[in-house]
Amino acid sequence: MDATHNKEGRGPLNPGRRMVLAGLLSASAAALIPWALAEPVADAEQGAFLGVSAMLVGRPVLDPVLARRLYDALVAQDAAFPANVRALLALINAQGLQAAGLQEALDALDPAQSPLAALPRQIASAWYLGIVGTGEAAVCVAYEQALNAAVVADVLKPPTYSYGAYGSWARKPI
């Protein structure tokens, strides 16, 4: 058997056909995930994270450096995070879910799929607050770049330092 025939010996492999099929697969994936524009990603897991993130926060383009930092922090806190995000993305695509009804649909799932119900809250919280985790395990990943500051950046600027002595921004005690 030479390199131009497949394993079953049914005929020659057609590289052009494979490229067309790959292109069609890519186009269909883009149609299923219209909110995710092409972003540089290291692997499929981070790509799934960016796709779900873009849908949840309502932004088609997200900062890739911040995305990598948030993703790394989320994975550090939960080793099953990448697999859960891929499962969530598959569920979103299979059921054609939109951001508005996603949490309600996830809360209605059977207990076997319950790890997925917490993901939208974790991901949105990480993007908007810049904090991953809660309590003693909380890690601040972003402050000025977090989306809670970006959403109001046209009017408000988050305080990054004090303009006066310590506590000068607070109301003085009576």
C-alpha cells in the first residue's frame, strides 16, 4: 500500500478534498459559535474557554493575554476545568443555547452534569471582577483590565492609586 491509498485500499486519498472538508468543518463551527472571533490560542481547551467567555460577557473580542492569565488561574484552581468547559461548549452548540437562557438551562440539568452549572458564573466573575476563586483561595488576576472597569471606562476610571495620604479617598469618621 502506498501513501496515496487509504487503509482499506478503497482508492486514492485526495488532499484537496480533505482541505475542503476541513474548511467546511471550520465554517460550520464558526456558524455555531458566532460570538467568537479568531483569537490566538495555545490549544483547543483555551479555544473553548475563549468561545464560552465571549458568549457570556457579550464581547466578540477579548484580550488574549488576560484570557491566558484567567484560564491558567481557573485551571490551577480546578484541574477538571478544561474538560468541563469543552463539555459546556458542546452542550451550548448541541442545544443552540444563548447567553440569556444558558444558566436556567444548566440549572435544569440532571445532577450528573451539575459541574457545568457553576461554570458560567465562574467565567463571568473572572472576566468582570478579575478575581478567580473565593475566600482564601481567591486570586486577583486583573484589576484595571477587568471588564467591570472596561464597561464604564468612557466615564469612570478605576482608582489605581491614592491621590493623597492613606485613606484620603474614604469618608472621614464623625
